[in-house]
Amino acid sequence: MVRVALLTLVLLLSLAITGCFGGNTGPTNQPQEVEDTTQEAEELAPDNNGAANQQQDNQNNNQPETGNNLQDEQADYNGDEVTMTTVRYELFIGMTEKDVIKVLGNQYKQVIGAMDNSRLWRFDINTVDGYVSPDDELDTGDIDGLLSGALSIQVFIQWDDTGLVNGFSALYLNEADGRVYSYYKFEDGSVIEQAITN
């Protein structure tokens, strides 16, 4: 438990140093290269009407849903297995809640951002039966769970005041080197991806 708290503190400090919370001007150093076996981004890119559709969806539903398991949205979930390819190429800044549910499903936990009290959704992806997150209140990543195989990816979606995605992150185990990596996409579209464990 102390190890998890220490790793969380180190992660939060590194996030504060890199400026990922509020007003980020981009990465201050080059992220480490990560082995990527993903499909080409062009194959997964949305059509040209994506942004217009997202804005129209948001105008029809300005108030974000709260809580978990939006049952009326389940039919829209595409059902595909969520991988880091999904996170990298199917999640975008400006998506609506409905759009995120179509990509990641409706099994999320609403949590609070520890640094700025922002509203986030946490998705625990590919969990073992009976998985329980060590923290269901704050945006604390389960590094021990990722290392042990209790889950494969943990995704955090941050929302703006109008109900649109303004940033997201993921923690995942890179099986090539056995380390946990963080992937952050900021409001300005910049990305930082780096190892956070040795």
C-alpha cells in the first residue's frame, strides 16, 4: 500500500512538473519511445462530420449524466475490445459523453481529479473477475493492479464545463518491457507517453 501511495505521489508530481493540469504548453522533454503494434491511424480516423456531430450532440444534452452504467446508452457501445490502439486513435478532444460510451462502454466510475477537483470518468479495462479498485474517489491509478494483471488498462476521461472531453489519460502495462506507462492527451492535442515504473 505504501508503494502504491509513493508511486501515485511520484506520478502526480511528474504531472505537475510537466504541466498537464491547466494551461499546458506542451511536453518539456521527449517521451520515451514505446513499442507500438497498432493499426494505422488513418484506418481508425472519424469521418469529416465528427466534430459537427459532437457539437450537435452536446447542444442537445448540455447537462452531463452522472453516476455509472448509463443503461440507455449500452445499445450504442460498439462492443470491440478496448486496447491502447482504441485509446490512441478512437478517443478525441471534444467528444461528448455519448461518444465516449460508444468507444469505451458504460462501465465507468465517476471520480474527482486530485489536483484540480475536476470531474473525471475512470474506466477499468479488461479486469479479472472480482476486481476492486483501491481508490474509487480520486483519480488514483492502480499501478499494482496493472503489474499483477488484475486489469490491462485504466483510462481517465476529463470533462469541461460543457460536457465535452478536454483531456484524457491511460495507464497500461507494456508487455515488451514489463513496465507501466502513462499516456496523456492534452486539450491542445499534444501527447506525452512515458514509463512510470522501472
